[in-house]
Amino acid sequence: MLQTNGANLKLFDRYILRLTLWPLLGALGVTLVALLLERVLRLLQQLSESSNRFGFVAELAANLVPHYLGLTLPAAFFIALFIVIARLNEGSEIDALLASGVSLTRIVAPYLALATVLMVISLVVFGLLQPYSRYGYRAVLHAAQTAGWSGLAEPQTFFAPDQNLTMTADTVDATGEVLGRVFIRKVMKDGREQVTTASSGRLVRNPNGAQVTLELRDGQQFSTSTKGQARVLSFKSSSLVMPLSSAEKLLRGRGGDARELTMGELARQARQPHSDIPRQTLLAELYARLARSFALPLLPLLAVPLGLAAKRGGRAPGIIIAGLLLIAFQHLLQFGQGLASSGRAQALPAVGIPFAVFAVLCVATFVSSRKRPGETPVSLLSERIAEGLSRLTPKRARRAEARA
């Protein structure tokens, strides 16, 4: 029989925490990178007219890290717990511990300690890093969108040096100054349009630094007279002076949105008799951040029973059920915040009830699994899903064979 003295248990604690570390970092890194890449692609498209879009996108992506870290941390932690417990259970290591007298509560203890550490990290992320990074993201995006035209062109991109002039070029050299197959649309003061095309062009910055001259070669210009008659002018060379636009008005100060406030600022403003942001909105944001952080210590109580049940029902059903529960929890928190912000409900019950339901579900799942590890209402549902999938698999295989 396995000796379960204090030294062995501490050794086991270090063992399972070491096993959990790499899956946790792997799941966190993969999901974080995937979310950032998807957002970066959208930002590149959104800022396609900016000559410094790569620099702006790098700053925006850096400010998005705390936001996505807060989203992915609970999911990555649960996946790591589930995988490690399922692996230990498949190797009968959990059975050996239980047979030697170690309780399921003692097995979960190191995971609760790790969850407490992650909860503190989550409080820092939600309470301090996210508010500042959210405002930083909006500040960088505002600067990118209002940076104006720098006098350089991008290939196959429409850009507007001023509100009445739009131009594009099929090809642009590495300097951003030599253009090929140029198209220009200009709206005159009386509302008439003037369209100019040229086989090539060159952008030359004027000495005053406030304008750029576009020198066009071998082109045509189409316009209409005041009487509506069409006119086409061919030219060997032509020039067009265009202004360099500068940044517009500055972004508002931080704090106009409740999500830009730290937890301390939310609590202080909620205590004030008069605030620019409604009190229930402030409280709902504060309670939602606390709920997301305090949910982390509850995840081991759900992950361990589902991981133990994976030996019989497979891993996929448990991951599916857990994913649905976490998604439902997040959406219910957002729904409660919306109700509180619109004045239809008080912040505490609107956010507290979803958290209480999730907490009761996790605790009940763990308590029911203590007598018979792995046998809980959630695990039974997981087994039913596994049985349904196993029944579908032979049917699909027979259909594939019949088609072949």
C-alpha cells in the first residue's frame, strides 16, 4: 500500500503542479495568440490607409494582451486541470491515492492553491491592467485614425488628402512616392466631379512642409461643364498640389467609460452622490470583475470530477459541457451588467445570481463526487453525450463505406 505521509503528499503536490504548468502555459499561449492574430488582421484592414499602420497595429496588439488574457485565463486553467486529472486517472494514479486513504479533497488542495494565485493575478489584470490598456488601445486607435495623410501612398489603397479629393494607385514603389496607374476623383466647389487618370505619377514634398505636389505623366482628365457637357483632356504632364492633413481633436480623458476605471476608482465613484456614470453601471462593472476573478478557485471543483469521469466517457464530452458552462456564465454576467446599466435591475442581484448559480453547481458537482469519484450529475450527462457520439460514429462509418 502507498504510504501517504506528509512528505509524500507534498511530493505529489509538486508533481501534479509541475504536470499542470505546461498544459496551462500551452493552452494560454495558443488561445491568446489565436485571438490576437484574428484581431490584428482586422486592424490591418481597418488601418490600411495609414502609412504607419504596422507601428500602430503593434501598439494596439500590445494593449489588447490584458483584455484577452482575462478572457483566456479561466478556459486555459480549466483545460489544463482537466487534461492532467484525466491523464492521472487513466494511469490509475488517482485510484492508487484514493485506495491508500487520500481523500479527493486533499487531491484537489494544490489546485485550489494554484487557483488562488491565479485569482490574485486575475484581480490585477481586471482591476488595473485592463482599464489602462483599454484606454491605451482607444488612444492609439484614435491617433491612427486621425493621423491624417503623411504624403506617402500605399498600393491599391484609397486615401483622401482632403474631404473633396480621393486617389489611388495600382503600384507604388518602396519609397511610397513613385506611383503607377493613378486614379484621382475630385469634387469641385459647385458639386461637379473631375476624374483624372495617369499612367504614372510622383509625389514631391513642398519646401513649406504643409503640401505635396503630385506630378502626373501621360494621362486624361474627364470633367463636365456647368451646362452638363462632358469634356476629356489628354496631357503629357500635369501637377496637382495637395495638403498634408494633421491629427484632429484629442481623445477625451480616461474615465468616460466604466471599463476604463480601476476597481478602486469604480468603488470611489459609486460612493459619490453625483457621478457622470450611473451608479448601477459602476457597481455592475465592479461586481462582474470580482465575479470573474473569484470564479477561478471554483474551477478545480468542476474540472477534477469531470476529469475523473473522462476515463469512462472520454474527454470530449467533459470539455464540451465545461465549455458550455463557462460560456453561459460569461454571457449571464454580461446580461446582468446590461440589465443594471439600463436601470432594469440592481447591480448586486443581476451579477450575483449568475455567480451564485455557477458556484453552487461547481460545489455540488465536487461534493457529489467525493463518495464515488467521477460519478456526478454532470459526469452522467457527459457519459450520455459520449454514448450518443459513439452511436453516431458507426452510422457515419457505414454511410462512408456505402458511398465508397
